[in-house]
Amino acid sequence: MVSKLTGSKRATQFTESVIREMTRLSQRHGAVNLSQGFPDFPAPAAIKEAARAAIAADLNQYAVTWGAQRLREAIAREFTRRHGLRVDADAQVTVCCGSTEAMMAAMMAIVDPGDEVVVFEPFYENYGPDAILSGATPRFVALHAPAGPAASGPWWFDPGELAASFTDRTRAIIINTPNNPTGKVFSRAELETIAALCRKWDAIAIADEIYEHIVYDGRRHVPIATIDGMADRTITINGLSKTYSLTGWRVGWTIAPPALTAAIRKVHDFLTVGAPAPLQEAGAVALGLPDAYYAELAAGYRRRRDLLLEILGHHRFSCHVPEGAYYVMTDIAGFHAADDVEFARYLVQEIGVAAVPGSSFYRTSGEGRTSLRFCFCKRDETLREADRRLARHSGRDVCLCSVPDLAERDT
Ligand code: PLP
């Protein structure tokens, strides 16, 4: 008889997160962790102070299940102020335990088993298990790496390939812009192409916009909800994690039309009841920070981006220059490693630098085997330590060159 003391069929269809595993390996080997995307610098003092004050004021019991009033109002107000689209805090905003829960709650709220969900590939690895757990059948559409010298041009999709992935079974498409792992920022024209397909096939856009404020070189983030006819069919997902360097607080949210919000709230209620109450109060303070905060955030990341690109370039990694978010995808074909997983293990164990194997962002077998993702949401000294370690390497079957030490340079 087959034992029943095992995980469910659903739970055996996906593996542990490779990204989180790389963080554990990094800790075990004392490596510089450029794998999981969390900052190693402090969060803004005013937000931390607001959390302390909320706990001291005894805001320590359950918040309203769909989110503290002040936070929902701040989320609605800011979206309207920045993007000119009216959002009703009472009918359209649901606060969740991070945008991770927001995505899961959204998928479970709108997808029936067998429904298809279009996903651009490479994708943030959570979307795979999200699809399996909600019963969705994912339809992958390639985001193609820029051709020619790796550093030039944005990642792109073929509108014909995208159109062919929509059918009358398509329930939704997931759009992550600015994008993890590619750094792509979807242009208005690209979003219009996607929006036209959503309207044609009566599909929902689920937009993960968690890197909204981290865009470079004069680019602007465009929420797909603001494209004609999309406000009524878009679930926008965002959170405190990346914008305010608060990944451990677990506060995220959805903005969606009232009918979809009602479904999301039911799923959210029974998944988690609610996000941490005092941290939601502090979240309302975060959303009230002045525009200068966001400008500095983006400028700081741009500087770190350029530093990491320079370091990786010195070590012969061929890099795709990100337009947004805080990751660099590299092409490691030139290193003649067996594959990305072996190379990532080698780097973390022998060199002391953790990165994420590219294949963890693909479901299509064999894809991503020649890429690694490095993050740069780290202090300059952390990035410089990574540089020193990469330079220390010599010999073996992979060949990293040593580079001038950047430690003394003023960045
Ligand atoms: N969405 C994307 C695209 C991410 O890259 C991440 C984290 O790396 C998340 C969601 C998770 O966000 P949160 O901390 O709000 O759950």
C-alpha cells in the first residue's frame, strides 16, 4: 500500500525556492549574498519610529482583515496622486502579508482549475508554484534577451508569440514591471499590446509592480491599470518590501476592481486573517514620505547598479544592463561551466559569493543554463567585498580574471 504520510500531489510538483536556498547556502559558507533580493542597509528611520510608536500605543491586535484604514487610504491616495487613477480604499484595496500573499490570494481568487494564465519567461520563481497551487495551467511566453553585444538593448517579446498564447481559456496574464530577473521596464506601447489582448479575450491583468520606484536612465514606470479599458480588469500588486527596504515586515497589497477585490478578500481572510497590525500603521507613514525619498532611492540604486556592472564586467561576466529593479542577469557561457547550478554552487562554496542560477527563472527545460542573477540591493562595501572575492579566484575549469581593487575608489 502506498503510504499517505507524504506531501500532496500538488506540493510535490514544485521544489523549494532556489533563491531562498542560495541564501541558506550563503550563510553556511559565509559568502557575500548577492542572491536573494533584500537590502543590507537600514530602512528609513521615520518608518521604524512609527512602528515602535504603534506597538507602544498597543496597536497589537488584529487589524481589519482587509487592511488598516489608514494604510488603505494612503495606498489609494498615492496611486491616484502618482498615476491619476481614482482608487476607492474601501472597495478596492486589500492589505496582505507581503506581495507574495497578495499574488497567491489573487490567483486563488480568480483562477479555476484548468484556466490558463500567461506568464512571461524568465519569471520571478514564485509564479510557478502560485500557478500550481491555484490550479492554473501556465502558458509561457519568451522574454528574449537582447541580441548582439549582451549589454545593448532591452529584453523583448514577440507580439505574435504573445497573441498565440491567448485563448478562450485564458483567465489572466501576469506582468512584472519593472521585471525580476531581467530588469526590463515594459514600455507603454508593450503594455498597450498586452492590454488589447486582455480586452479581446476578456482576461485579467495581474501586475506585480513591486519595483515601481526603482527605474533608471529617465525611464518611467507605467501601471497597466492606467491603460484604456484596463482599470476594470487589472489587479495591481505592490508592497513595502522593496520601496522602503522592509522585506521582513511582510506587508503588501492588491488594488483591484470591487468584484475582484471581494473575491481576493475572502481568500486572504482564510489564508492569513491579516497583515501585522503595527507595521500597517507604520506603512501609512512610509507612503507619506516626500517625493525626494523616491528620487534618492532610484539614484542610490542606479549608482549601485553601475558599480556591480563594473565589477562583474572586470570579472568577464557578460551583463544585461537592467532598466529597473535591482538585479543583473549575466551570461556565463564564456566560463565553460557544466551549467548554472554547478557554477553557482562553485561560486558560493569556493569563492564566497552567492548568486542565483538562471534556470530557476524558467520552466522550459534547458533554458537559463548559461545565466546567473546577481542582486545589487547591498551596501557599497558588500559589493566591493564580492569584487575582492571574485578577484581572489584563480585556476580551475572556470576562469575569472583578477581585477583592480575598487575598495579605495570613491563611489
Ligand atoms: N514580486 C517580485 C517580482 C519579487 O522580486 C519579490 C521579491 O523578490 C516579491 C514579489 C516578493 O515581495 P514581498 O516581499 O512583498 O512578498
